[in-house]
Amino acid sequence: VDRIDDLLRNAPEEVETPHTGRRDRRRRVAEAEANPVHELEEVRAQLVTDNSDSYPPPMLQSQISYLRSMVMAADQHPGNQAYDRLDVLRSEYETLLRRVNMAEETLREVGTHQE
């Protein structure tokens, strides 16, 4: 999350576009595909739980923390469901990491073209 925040802070102004304020995830994903700043914002939204809503859905960081706490609190070895859930969460994380890396590369290219 810190890496994403740093990238967003240092993004060239030419890449940034006004925030629409829409909360529809499908629209945000479509906008993110065309703009690395939107892409980073969408990845951050999927990582960190937005507590501004009354009942926010737990995002990836919260889900990983919850799984860890369940496994650590158990007095026996984790069951197959815990391993299955870990695989799903790991896959989601790797997908988000690829998206961050692609957005970072795009931002680097934009910065190179400006010089």
C-alpha cells in the first residue's frame, strides 16, 4: 500500500484526471484500464478496507489478516479450507501486484517522455 501511495503522490499531472466520485466498481475498473493513476487507485481500493461506509466489505489486507488470526488462534493444524483460501488470496494479491507493476511502468514511460 505504501508503494502505491508513493506512486500516486509522484504521478505526473498529465496522467491524473479528476476523480468522478462514482462508487460503481465496474465503472471504476473501466476507467482504471485507460489511466495508470486510476489503475493504482483501484488496486488500493481492493487492498484497503474503506471504512467510510456503514458496512464496508473487507478488502484483501483485512481478509489476509482474518485468515492469519484464525490459523494462529486454532489449537490444531489448519484444515484444507484454510489452505484453499490462502491460495485464492495469494492469487488475488499476485494479480494486484502485476497491475501495480504495469501502472508503475506506464508512469515511468510518461515521465521519460516529459524530459
